[in-house]
Amino acid sequence: MRLLQTLLIMWSTSALAHPFSKEEYSLRTALKVSEKGLVPLVALEVPIPIALKEIGADTTDPTEVKKRKIRAYNERQWDTLAENLSFTVDGSPLKGQWLAIDHPANGKAAEGFFVYMVSFQFTETPNLKDGSTIVIHNAAYPDSPMVYTASATASTPWTVASSTSKDILGEGEQAELTDPSRWSEDASLRTLKVIVKSSP
């Protein structure tokens, strides 16, 4: 849980929303590797006008009806992310499930978008070794206008030997989320492939 809190703090130090058109969705993937294991964090941003249309809340709806419609919509977004995510180590699917995380921004509207975040709850601890390849693939919303970002970090006894995020974003991988260099229209970032090495 502490690793997840670290990732959330890292993501909360800057604005959540991407700095481009408010008509574009975004997908973000972050992975932290440490002696305590793997912590993935995946986020989707849905433009507010699109979300409101899909929620179908009417100004004449009673407050409780509006809340119920929003709750149902939020559940659909978390489920959509979970159903379209795959997570493997050395080609083997990890055991567990993607679940919505406890974060004040999760399922809320801010800066032009509704934000949805999920992480992975393991039912079996993954077995990492020197040179292990970790892959997270996100197939959600394949036909929507989309921008992407990703990042991979590690701490002792692990280091990141290579990652899709570094290959595509370069130094922008660790930039603030408000920095355009942190983002790309390259759909290759739907797949975060990370190779880890054991630290000396």
C-alpha cells in the first residue's frame, strides 16, 4: 500500500489533466518496482462534455438520481479499464485483479476531464528475476482521440534497464504532467514494456 501511496503522491504533485485539447481522452500508465514488489497505476481522462452526455443526467433529475447515474457511469469506466488491461511478467499473466483506487480525484471531474484510476490487487506475488520483462497493455477506447503517457521507476534492489516510456518520451518521461513533452500521440504507449535488472 505504501508503494501505491508513493505513486499517488507523485501523480498528485502536478495537475492531473493533460495539457492538450479538452476533446481528447488520455491514458496514463505508471509502474514502480521495488523490493516490496510491483505497483502499477493506470488512469483514464474522459472529456467532461462526453462524460456528461454518456451519464445522461438531466437538469430536472432529483439529486439522488443524478448521483446514481454518475456512480453507475464511474463503475463502467473502472470496469472498462480493468477489462482492457493485461499485465504480465516474462510472458505469464499475473494473478489478481484491477480495481479502482482510493483517491479523492478518482471518478471526479476536474480541469476539463473526469478522471478514472485503477491499480492491481495481487492474489499471488510475482516472481521477478534479473532481466525480467514486465508488460502492461491498455486496449481501452481504441477509436477515441487519445494522448498517452507512461513512466517506469525502480529502487533497490532493482533498476530499469529499458522501458517503452523512455524510448518514446525520452527525458519527458519524468516531466510534470502539465509539460507537453510528457505526452505523445504515439499509440505504442498503450503498451508499457519494462525490463528490470538487479542492482549490484
